[in-house]
Amino acid sequence: MNEIKYTISIYTENNVGLLNRISAIFLKRHINIRSITSSESEIPNVHRFIIVVKVDKEKIKKIIKQIEKQIEVIAAFSHTDKEIIYLQTALYKVKSKSLFKERKIQNIIKESRANIVTVKPDYFVIEKTGWKEETDDLYNKLKKYGLLQFVRSGRISVSKESMEITKFLKSNKNE
């Protein structure tokens, strides 16, 4: 069994209970979801789930077929990491005294290509978009400066191949 990481993109109508039914597909197969993100897509009234799992090639094919059986699902696709461009965003809440007393922290932020998004008397918030390794690296560097909170988004991705989903969906509706 050769498990690899897959990113699944699911284009759907935005209906109550769909996420529960989709997650049940993974539960029944004892597959752990490593990351899940949901947002509006490039098409009005169509939403997109991005789910990251680690499975073998046969399981991913079965999962996609099962997902596409859901009434609200318009289309589902799976891609390996080589087939997509992917990132995530992280927010770091740090004690404000570190920003003013420690010059090193300003260099860390600059070298990490991160941004300060807000400064308050007690804390400031840094935003970093990048690969997991980059957000982890910044996390490890900021820990010693009074890291108060940390949150990371799930994976967001686009395919490298020209996947004009709008044209795909229009051709599917005409069939």
C-alpha cells in the first residue's frame, strides 16, 4: 500500500449538512482528514472544499466517485502535490513588549516575509503566507518572544494544469 498525499477539490452548492455527509465518506473508510478548507469559488453560488488526505491511488478514485454521488456536488477532483500550487496562512499573536524591546524580532519578521497586521498595547499580530515548513519555522522562531496564540489555515490550492472550471461546469450542465 503506497500512500501519498492528495488534495481533493470539491465544487458544490452550499447546502446544510453537506460537510457532514462528505466527512462521513472518509470516516467509513477510516481515512484521517489532514486539512479542510471551504470558501466561495470563482463561480457565483458555487463553493469549494479543499480536503487533504493521505491514501493510495485506488482509495482516492473510490473516494472521488463517492463524493460525486452527493446531490449537491457539482464536481470533485484529486491532485498530488506535484500537480498543484498550494499555500496556507498563519497568524501569530505575540506580546507587544517583544516588538519594542527586541530588535531581533523585527528582523525575524522581515526575513520571513511576514507582515504585522495589527499592533495593540498588549500584543501584535503577524500574518505569514507560505508552505507549512515556512509557517512552522516562523512559529519556532517566535516562541521565545512570548507567543500568545497561533492559528494556521488549511491548505488552499490551484491546479498547475489549465483547469477552467467554469467551462467544465457549463459543459456538464449541457449533458
